[in-house]
Amino acid sequence: MNRAKHIAIIMDGNGRWAELQDKKRVKGHEAGAKVVKEITTYCSNNDEIERLTLYAFSTENWKRPRLEVEFLMKLLDNYLKKELPVYLQNNVRFEPIGDIRAFSKSLQKTIKMVEEKTAHCDGLVQSLALNYGSQDEIIRAVNTLKSAETENITLEMLNNALDCKHDVDLLIRTGGDKRLSNFLLWQAAYAELFFIDTLWPDFTTKELEKIIKKFKKIERRFGGLK
Ligand code: FPP
């Protein structure tokens, strides 16, 4: 049976969740942050899951209204500071991916602080994708290799130059849309994809459990034959 060693999630539907209840969109993000905590804790208690990568802010999300962007930045900063003890209690290592140089100095400091303080944790690795886009990640990797003046770039070399060096086993998108939105395009080459209608703030560990159960039964051939 398959093992869901690396789960990646596109956490979509926060805005719609809030609007359905006549609330401001940012209330959906707040509710979404609680689900981030629940799902991370669940994964940290599941021995087969080694990595959980969550799409928290894309390179394209800067196009949103300034106030929403500012709210997301503040929410992230508060989340990381508040949840640091929970990362430590659950032995979760925090490994951000994406180009965080675009964030404020103080948010970068918080991100680095949590990364450093959890560096010794050897349970689940939780990666938040922050100012992340696959295309940007690949371009940065190619430029790093180019400046090292290597001749022929191999698959392994490019893989190792990426922010996320780990193939995804199971990729889930909540919120009803069926697209990858520039998330882990390289790493998801052979991922099993699950698109579900549930809006992210309504996503539960029960639903994740059901998806993992279905994932386990899929025949994964990686381009070969069974
Ligand atoms: C997509 O929903 C979600 C985001 C752009 C941000 C994800 C953020 C969170 C889950 C909360 C904060 C996370 C952390 C780690 C503190 P959307 O706004 O695009 O929803 P919509 O499609 O309904 O408009």
C-alpha cells in the first residue's frame, strides 16, 4: 500500500467561506489559520507522514487588495509566534519555502526565528510556502546553478537547487477548483491529485483521513508497468 510521506495542500476557499456567512474575507483567513494548526497536529501524530507542505502565500497573491495582503502578513507573524510552543511540543520542524526576501524585515525575522528554534525537531516537517511560486522557484534554482558555472544541469542538480527537494505523494486542493496554481509543479510530477469542494476553513482531519485511505489504494506506476 502507498505511503503518504509527503502531503501538499492548496488551502483554497477562505474568502468564500467568510462571504457565505456575511463576514469579511479576512475572517476566512483567520478561520483557515486554525485549520492549519489542526491539520499540522494531526499529521505530526501520524507516523507515515513525514512532510506537510501548505500553500500559504503565492507569488501571485500580491495582486490582492493591500489590506488583505497586510492582514495575511500579520496573521502569519502572529501564528508563528503563538504556535512556536506547539511546534516544539509536537516535535515539528518548520521549513519555509519561497522567496521571503519580499516580506518585511520583522516578518522575515519571525520566520527565521521559528525555523531556527525548531531546527532540532525530527518529527514532521511542516513547510509553509511563502511568497512561493513554482516558476519562480525553478528560475531561482537555474540561476543558482548558472552562477556556479556548471556545464550540463542534471535532474538531480536541479532538484537539489529547489526550495523543496522532495517529491509530493498526495496533493490536495480544497475549494472546488481543479488547478495547481503554480504550486510544486516539479515536485508533483507523480503526485496523486485530490480536488475537493470543501472550503479550507471547513476541512477536517476526518476528511484528510478519508483521502489518505483512498490514496493508499491507488495503483501508482510512476510511468512503469505493474
Ligand atoms: C486561499 O483562499 C487562501 C490563501 C490565499 C491564503 C491561505 C491562508 C491561510 C489558510 C490562513 C493563514 C495561514 C497561516 C499559515 C497562518 P482564498 O482567499 O483564495 O479563498 P477564495 O477562493 O474563497 O477567495
